[in-house]
Amino acid sequence: MSVAGLIRMGDNTLVLGQRLSEWCGHAPALEEDIALANMALDLIGQTQLWLGLAAEREGAGRTADTLAYHRDAWDFRNLLLVEQPNRDFGVTMMRQFLFDTWHLDALTALTEHDDAEIAAIAQKSVKEATYHRERSSDTVIALGDGTEESHTRMQAALDRLWPYVGEMFSTDTDDLIDMSGLRPAFYAYTDTVFAEATLTRPNTDFAHLGGKTGARHTEHLGHMLATMQVLPRNYPDATW
Amino acid sequence: MYAQMIKSEATQDDPEKLAAFQARIDAGDKIEPKDWMPAGYRKTLIRQIGQHAHSEIVGQLPEGNWITRAPTLERKAILLAKVQDEAGHGLYLYCAAETLGVSRDELTEMLLDGRMKYSSIFAYPTLTWADMGAVGWLVDGAAIMNQVPLQRTSYGPYARSMVRICKEESFHQRQGFDIMMKMANGTEAQKRMAQDALNRFWYPSLMMFGPSDAESVHSEQSMRWKIKMNGNDELRQKFVDQTVPQAEYLGLTIPDETLVWNEEKGGYDFAQPDWSEFFDVLKGNGPCSVERIEARQKAWDDGAWVREARLAHAAKKQAAKVAAE
């Protein structure tokens, strides 16, 4: 059933877009502020497409907005990686780099999907994801290779987030494609970037799971949704 | 209007050069970065463009306050695009200021230590979703009123940045009015939010134009230099005349019992804002003044390692390139 797989794609972009938008006005430089808002905007746009198609296929009268604003945490199907808090700029950009690398490969594979509507959304998103990965790779390299402090922060960010990488390649029949097949390309690309960034990939494959199945999200998601959903929840009769 | 109370600098340059400079301005020439200009012209412009840039940057905060709570995906996307535009406006304006010989970092430090100001309007809080409508409708509306004529200002880089900014600002104002329409035609709670937003933003919006020209000792020189194109009272009147019918259309009440159409002058008579409140805000006693600068200071301090790392990496790359050649 493709609805669950579509929701996974849309929840990833929604949750990460929401996280990135928390930076607005607080980034280290004006250029970073603009870039973060731009990525958030792309991701929210992709969310409208994925969740819009999910709602349409489901045929239960829901819309992208009702899926975004009227589900509680246990019905969200995003990766645990994207619900991780922003912490410092290093963690934010490392999270972005890990996600972008997987996301671009997943979207590229999805452009070949038999379902034309899925392929069309992937086609549109691939352009944005290509730019996102380029920028997050450059940032990881610059900050990994920058100063002693920035190097320490980026290695700490990688160590902290690495246990959330494995979930991207765990897969089941709800996924739109077999995600496990994307692992080798992920390792190949990230290793090149880590080498240039003088960062060391953690020597463990331990993975926290439970986001994309909804079995066990982190404590962070509930707080994010409480903020994001406050208006539609408080004023259910209103249109905006 | 994002530049208020700009003190224009007296100038002690060679009278002949001054006269030639004034003649160029009077003839409608654009002054470009490498042209001779009076020291006072340069200083006044730095202050004005810098304050305008700071207003764009600080102005991200009251709107950023609602991005994470925007009530639909579309509203979230529109607000993100708008705040991104504002950061872009800040960037053009800092670049325009840099052509006058002051760096973005220097200007930022002057904002943070209080030597430079940002528009008083951004020292006010955004408390409900209707405030996103009111900011677009009233605040961007007032800004456009000032910025459209500034497209003809005498300093080339400033005039050109205004052309780009004005295009985007009119989209911002339309989206603000669209939010107000939804709210004003919505549920009782939404109507209440819309009226409350108008009540809170009306007088601070009127303050955006600055105190009466009669009290402004600096206007005259800036007008002669075509750095300031219109009087404060003239723009404020224009703003009121434009906004009152829009409020009526929305079914909202302007919080001014004295407001009345004056047939003779062809405009509304209206109450002045409380100017003592305005001067308090300028002194840093606005409802959010401390939070705004605190947020910018934190972004600056927390971001130092990122800026340093980018410079260090760029230097390493440059050194490697030189070594390879």
C-alpha cells in the first residue's frame, strides 16, 4: 500500500522543515539564515506534495494539512534523525548532510517509480535535494577542516547523530522502494566528504529504530508537534 | 519606514566642491561609490542605510516567532519565503552600506552595543497569528510608503537596492492583508484576534514615520541631499488615508475615536501616537527591546566559531591553490 510510504516521505520533509525553520533569525551569518530558510521552504513544499498525494490515495477526506496538523506523535512515520533537536549549528548541518545524502539517493531511485505521480514528485524534489546536498557537504567540509574548535564540534556532531543513520536503510513493504539497497552509495559518498572534512566515521553500526514504523519516537517529537499544531488544535472550527 | 530620526551630519567641506555636488543632486544625477561626496552625506547615509538593514534583520524575529506555529502548510511556506526575503533585503542593504566604507561586521557591532538603532516597530511583540496579518498589512504598508520614493534617492547603490526591495514588499503587504481578511471573516475568536492586532499595531505603525517634521531638525539637509524624499507628516497622512478604508472593508475599527474625514484637506484627521512611548522605545525601553538585542547578540556569539571556521577553511584552500601553482 503506497499511502504509508508516501506518509513516510512527507513526514520526513515536514519534521525536518519544521526543525530548520526554528533557526529563523538566529543563524551564525545572514547567508546561513537565508540558506536555512530556503531549505525549510523547499522541504515544506515537498511535504505538501507527498502528504497531498497520501491523503488523496487514502480517500478518507483528509488533506495534507489534516495529516500534518491533526495526527499525534505515534502516527508520525518520520526517521528519528530528523526529529533530533537543532542543538548547535554543527549538529544541524551534520543532520542535514546525513539526511540529504540518503534523501537524494532515495529520490533519484523514486524518479524511476512505476507510479507516475510518485515519480513526478521525486523528479521535482531531486533538483532541490541536489542543491541541499551540495551545500551541506560543503559546510561539513569547511567546518570539519576549519579550526580546532569547529573540527571538535563537527566530530562530536557526527558521533552524536551516527546511531540515527541505520534507520534510513531499515526497510519493509510500506516503503516505496527497498531502502536497504541505498546503503553502499551512502557510505561511499559520506566517506569521501568525511575524508575531506578530516572527520572519522564512527566504527559502529548500532542503530536506533522506531521512527518510520511509529513504534517508538524520541521525546523530542511531541514537543515539536505541540508547537506546530497549536492553532488548528485550539481553534478546530477556524480556517486560516 | 525603517529609518527614523536619522541625524544628518553637518559638513565642513570645501564650499566649491559642495556647490558642485549639490548641483549634481539637483540635476537628478546619481552619486556613485567612487564619486566625491561630502563627509556629512556619507555619514548620514551610513547611519540611514545601516538602520534600515538592521531593521530588516531584527524584523525577522517577530515574524520568526510564528513560523513554527503557522496554522497551515501554505501559510508556513509563505511566511518562510517572506522572512527569507527580509534577510535578503538586509544583505543588499549591508552591501550598499559597504560601498560607503563600513563593513557589515562593524555595523553589526554598532547595533549590538547600541550605537545604531533599528525601527521602533520591531520592539513590539507578536502575540497572535493575526499579528502576522497586521505586520504585513500595516508595517510593510508603512514601509512601502517610504521606500517607493527612495527608489529615486540620490545615492545609486541605495536607490537600486530599493528597487528590488519594493517589488518584494508589495507581495508582503498583500499576503498580510490576505491573512487579515481570513481572520476578519472567520470565527468569533479570529475576529477578536484581528481587532486586537489592529489595536496593538495602529499607533506603533504611525510612529514608524518618525515625529512631526516641525520637531525634526535634521529633515531639511537630508531632503536637500535627496536622502529623504518626503516629510514625516505627509507620509503619515498618506498612510492613514490609505489604511482607513481598508480597515472599514475588513469590518475592523481603527482604535481612534477622534478619527474623522476632513473634507477641506481631503484627508482624515487622526490622533497622534504617544510620542513619549516612541522616545522610550528608542532608548531601549520597548516591550521587546531587550529580547531583540539579546537574540541578535546570542546569534552573533554562538555563530562566531562557524564564521571563524569558514574563514580558516577558505584560507587553507587558497594556500593549497597557491602551492599547487
